[in-house]
Amino acid sequence: MEFPLPPVEVLSWKLYPGSPTLSIAVDTRAAYRTANSAFGDFSRGIDKNLSRLAHNLIESVFSMTSETTHASDLEAVQLNEAAIAPQLTTEQYQRKMQRRKEVQQQRLAERTVEKGLVIVHTGNGKGKTTAALGMVLRSLGHGYRVAIVQFIKGAWEPAEKQIFSLWPQQLEFHAMGEGFTWETQDRERDTQAAKAAWEKALSYISNPEFRLVLLDEINIALKMGFLTVEEVLQGLDRKPEDSHVILTGRSAPQALIDRADLVTEMTLVKHPFREQGVKAQPGIEF
């Protein structure tokens, strides 16, 4: 299988004994999108099991940039895919899992850096804020202080604000937006609200007492031009070394993605609002 990419390196794998060899050209993060699209046409003409295995391999390999990938990471990907081959005997499976355990121990030993992270949740799919709130909950469980600043929500009371009020000593929660832009219809007012939210956010980002700061839907404020990416990047530079900042919202600018340590893109596959006309529901959307 060939991809129309300028290769950085070519990885060749047999997904399981006797399978065809799969060669993948690893380039930048953008290469994944091109490869995944090309693979869609390719996969329709091959065995269903091989198609699934190869797709998982592409997903795993392209999630790692070639310049930072350890050999143990690549071996872990290969072992994960080989372990689900249908014709493996029990003994073969046990040997692969034993090796997988050894590789995992090696991977953990290779990771020695401790640092606070800049985390971006973006993409058109649902779940960006939801995933971030899960990290908030974990941080609260560890006893850390957390701050949430919401840049769009504010015209209504989000349910998460009510439940997080159970942690008054650990959590600061500020819903400072004025609602969707098509509701406010006032660009100047929206800009002033975003700037006020950003000033509030800066007070927490630079405060070493707060281990996690969530800037909910700040990417929308950036997309609409209410804030500049330059001022946000400068603000992130004020973050203490061991604290984390999460920035959510679709259309994250490339400069922010480049600055971040962890970026997840939520992909829209199906949505009941669009396909079935199902309205937003409490507990799911708000």
C-alpha cells in the first residue's frame, strides 16, 4: 500500500503470521489524515479482519511523530495488533502478552520527565468539554485546587457548575460568557466578555496554588477574534512548571496546537441532532 506522502521513514509490518506486508510512510501529523483517506479506498478490497487490523495500526503509528518515537513504542503497536490475530494458539498469545508486558515496563522506564501540560481538545465532534471535566474531577479527587473559566457559557447555568459546588474549598468556577454569538448578536459585548474572562483566567494560570485550569471554549473566542492567539500563548508562558491548562473548543489555531503538549481532535461521526432531529438533552449536552 502506497500513500502520496513525502516519507520520513518507512515502516513495514506483518500484522500476523502469513499476512501481507503493510508498509507505511510516516511523515508529520497531517500525514495521518491523508493516509486514512487513502486507506478507505484500499480497505474495501481486502479481507475484513486485515482491514480492521491495518486501520488500527495506521491509527496508532500516525499518532506518533517519527522524531520522538521510541523503538519500544513501535514494538508495542506491533504486539497489540498481532495479539488479536484470529489464528493464534493459546501458547502464541501468552508469549506475545509476556513480551508486551516487558515492552510496557521498558516504555515506563524510558519516561522520566515530569512537567505540567498544555492540553487542547478540539475538533467538530462532541466531547471536548466533557473530557476536560473528567480531568477536573480526577484533579479534585487528588486534592488539587482547580479553576474553570467558561468563555461562551454564562447565559445559562451549566449543570456541572451545580455539582462542582460540592468542592467549594478546591474549585473556582466562572461562567463568564454571554451565550452563543447568534444569540448575543453584539460583537463588541462578546469581545469585552471574552477579555474579562481571559483576565480572570490569567489570575489562575499564573497562580501556583492551582494545579489545573480549564479554559472552556476559549478556542471559539480565538476563532471569532475576541482574543488573539499571541496573547493566549504569552499567558501560557506564565504557567508554573507543574500546573496544567486545558483549552477546549473547535477550530484550535495551529500556533496553539504547536505549543500544546497533548492535543486531541474529536471527530464527528454521527450526531442525533443532525441525523435524527433529537434536541439537546440534560445530562448529555448540558
